[in-house]
Amino acid sequence: MTELEKIQALRHELHQHNYNYYILDNPIISDYEFDQKLKILHHLEAQNPQWFDSNSPTQRVGGGLTKSFETVTHRFPMYSLENSYSIEDLTLWIERVHRRLSDEGVDMGMSEVAFTCELKYDGASISLTYTNGQLVRALTRGDGVQGDDVTQNVKKINTVPLVLQGDYPADFDIRGEIVLPKEAFVRLNEERILKGEVPFMNPRNTASGTLKLQDSAIVESRGLQCLLYAVAANQSVYTSQYEMLQEAKRMGFLVPETAKRCRSLGEIIVFIEQWEHLRSSLPYEIDGVVIKVDDISLQERLGYTAKAPRWAMAYKFKAEQVMTRLESVSYQVGRTGAVTPVANLNPVYLAGTVVKRASLHNADQIEKLDLHIGDTVYLEKGGDIIPKVISVELTKRIPGALAVRFPEHCPECKATLVRKEGEALHYCLNEDQCPPQIIGRIQHFCSRKAMDIEGIGEETVALLVNHRLIENSGDLYQLTPERLQGIPRLGELSIANLLEGIEKSKVQPFDKVLFGLGIRHVGETVAKKLAKAFFSLEQLKQATLESLVAVEDVGERIAQSVFSYMRDPKNEPILKQLKVAGLNLELNEMAEMTGSKLAHQKIVVSGVFERYSRDEIKQLIERNGGQIMGSISSKTDLIVAGDQMGPSKRKKAEELSISIISEKQLLELLGL
């Protein structure tokens, strides 16, 4: 077997295993075996770059940076759906369908029109284009006429097949919904709260926002899924909607086993009532049911209005609400000092779970609701996940009830709270002596996405802080077995694991250390960009506001936060402790790749690259004397183009006779 045949065979096998795992939920090999086969394929592809395939299983792994998302016209418009909120609305729509078919000369009784009922997934609409069984492009819905090209990010979603199974049309689009499963949403918010960040409001908006993230590695980590529901092509491919769903599943798409063909209004109502009752048991959000005329030829006869198909109707569920009593309001202090009010409630069952607490968000929300202790309040789950108080039943207010007033002092350390101009939250600025802030910062430093210190969770951090063994993250590296002996709940094995985890963390790269410092507004992605822009902690300390703002995705607010942190005298001892402990406080990658071969050249970098990220390509150019330009003009000397360079940019470059080179050619030019 030749190298090419080995590569093709492995690609085919791994695509099949992905299908078995993510679509059929029936894996036939272990995760370890899959990973080993993937490593072999990685190696073979690296040895044979001439056979690169953008839809290889290896392209799902790792990150890629996209600075902007090209707007592309949909080949087939993405229409909205007409909504109904009652059985009466639905009945009138079915009557209109029957009347219009009759006007079109279709002689059939109302009872003879079959409908396919499907769940209305609550996420971000997507259109996927496949040519010869290969994923070509993924576009957001946008305005229905054109959408943003998010192909690079969509390829990170495991339930989107890169290569189709079995029989499939030669060229078609398939429409679906990108959703964030409830479990993944809860996990993501738990991580954000742990880091002192504001939790996301609902899975739908989070899914939509995730599709537009610049770093596809973050997209991959969030666990999005893609549920498919419609095929669009130049000519009818299937005879019925229900048949299309079954065929889509056979091609390798994730199509839930919930659709049903109904032949009467009564059957449709049963379907609606069934799923309104069972919606909380689903792993993803739905906000209603979509009813479609099943026969594709009848769909074509019915046609479209300017905005929606006449052959489909969305029945929207009402948000579930319950009443309960507000027992008290408590206030949580995060690692950044942000104070969040929490409603403590008489336990009540809502949308599948017992709710005892609900976020009140901020002082403005409390004032808007005019909350009083003992009030009877109405609850909803935002996006069917996060409980929130939406209103008060004033007729049931207890005479003399005390109004809820946001505190003026920190509930933990009694420092005066401050609300900065333009911000909704109140902050405790006593960060050095406020216990929850101290514990939160150290816990963030130890978290998986920062230093990933095993053996030390929230309770252990609190234990060490309360016993005055640590006051900051630098103190972790001063711990010894002797100092830890005698601490409650810390036996010999726990101590050994904790110290081993701390020692192993010393190998974490500079960007993880930087993220772990917990600088306000500096998330994981920004930390990576700062590390690559300044290469070391010492250079970052010397950075001016202007040079910080010049870094991609670093605005004035982030720049000011980093600038202030690096110049705050109280942080210097912590940074010295980390340096003495031997942590990586500089970026060694590409340190020797310097020269003047591109001196005085104005260069535009566009597209996605194989060996280096776009930021790293820019660094290489600047280190060799080149000047990075944001857009193509007559002053541009050279364009370094990767995969997915926009056609408009390429056309403009050709019109201006500007040379375009690949990543490989750039590296050859620099002698790398």
C-alpha cells in the first residue's frame, strides 16, 4: 500500500468512527485506539503535505485564528418561519394551506394533507454546502440573503460530517441549528463563575456567539452540536420532508429521532402537547414545534411570501413560569470583587429541576423589580436553564415588608462598595483582604485552563487561605510537607498529590501563567495574544498603553487593566515568587527567527495557515523587518495568503499586480 493509499484509508476509517460515535452513538473502538490512529494520520500527512485535505479528520483538532468573517450570499435564501402561539392560529394556518392548494388546482381534502412535525431547536441557524460529499462552506443565517462564512469554526463541531456517508446529492445545501447542549452550557458557566467572569445568559446566544469567535480552539472546547432539518438544492431531491430527514441521517448528519408524520390536526396537537411536557428531558433547548407540509411537490405549489414559506408554521411554546416566595437576598463576592445579588427562594419545581436560588444580576434589577422580603415572585428559566425572577405579584405583598436595598459595604470584609461609571456591577476594592477575592484568585490560578494544578480544588484553596498558609498564587510554590502537616482533611497522600500538582504546573507555557494571574478582562485568548506580542513578562511590564492597544483584540479597557496591573507595586512580590519558583515567564517559540530580509516591505497577511497561526506569521514578518498592513492598497508590496483568503482580496491584489506568496514560500524566503 502506498503512502497516499494509507492516508486515504485512515481518513475513511476515522470518518466512519466519528459517524459511529457522534451520530449513531455506537462506537466500535476505544477513545485510545481512535487517538492512536489519528496520531498516525497526523504523522503521515506531515510527511506528505502535497496530499493535504481540508476535510481530513485531523483538521478538527487544534486551533486556527480568523480575524474577520467574510460575508457570502446564500445560494438559496434562508427564510424565517411564521409563528403561532395557539391552536386557533395553527388551525387557521392549516385552513389557509388547504384553501391555497385548492386554488392551485390540487383536489384533495384537508385530512389528506400530511404534515411532518419536528422540534424547533433553539440555537443559531446554519447553512452547510456539500459538493461531491465534501463540506465546502458553512454560513450563518445573517439576514437570510447573505451570511458570514464560519467554515473554520464549524469544522470543529464533531456532529458536522466533513465527508458524507453512502448516497448523497452531488451538490446541495443542508440547513440546521447549531445548539449548545444544556450540560455543556452549565459546565461552561461554572468555569466562568470560577474565574470571576459573568455567566452567559442562555445557550442560544452562547452558541451564536461561539460561532463568531476568532480562535477555533475555543469553539472546539465548548461542545457545540449541529442538528439538521432541511435540504436545499437546484431541483427537488426528495419527495417528502419526512423522507429527507431519514436520508440526511443516513448521509451522516445528526437528526434527532423525534420527527413524526401527522395526518390530522388532532395528531399535530398530540405531538405539540407531548413535547411541551417532555421538553425539559431533552439534552438541548427547544422553544416550540415546526409543522411542515410533508409532500415536497405541495411545498413547491404553496411557495413563499417575501419572508417565510407558506408550507411551514412554527408553534411557539410559552415560557414556563412558577410562583414562589422570596425568603431573603444574599450577596456573592467573586474573585474580581464583583458583588452579585442572589434571591433565596422557597424551593419550587421549574422546568425539570427544583429551584432554590435565582440570580438578581445587579442593583438595577432589584430596583426595577421593587423587591421586598417575603414577596411572591414569578420565576422563569432564562433559556430554560438559568432561573431568574421576572416579576412580583404585588397583590400578595405582606404589609410592612422590608424593601430589598443593595448593600453599601462588602458582605465579606465590610469595605465600601464602589460602582464605576458605565458599569452595572458593584465592586469591593479591598482585594488584598477580602477572603472570597483571595480564594477566587488563587483558585483561578490553579484552574484547568490556567496552571492546571491537580489535587487542589476550591475547598483546599479555602483551607490553605484560612490557615494562613497562602495569601496569593506565588505562595503555592513555598508550600512544603512540613508546613502542610496537621492541617485538617489533608492526609499524607493528599499532601503528596497537592505538592506534585504544584511542581508539575511549572512547565505550563507563559500564556497560561499570564492567564492565571487573573488580570481583569484578560481571558484565555487575550493572554495568548499578549504573550506572543511581548514574548516575556519583563517586556510586558515595559509595555506602553499604545503598544498594548496595538495588539489584536486588546482594546483600551484591557490595555489599561494590564498596564495598571504590571505597575502596581503590590503585584511585584507575587511575580518575583513565580520567577524564583521557575515558572515560564517568557515565550521561547521562534526566538531565533529574526533578520532583515523583509526590510521596508509593506505586507498584508490573509487566510488560515497550516504551520503557524496568523499572529505568528505576522511576528515572523515584523522580526524580519516587514511592516504589517491591515488592508490591500497600491502601497502594499506583498501578500502572504493562507487557506480561505477572501476572493475579493485576491481580485484586488491581481488588479494592483501585487505578488501573492504562500506560507511555505514565505518560510523559504526567510530560510526557515
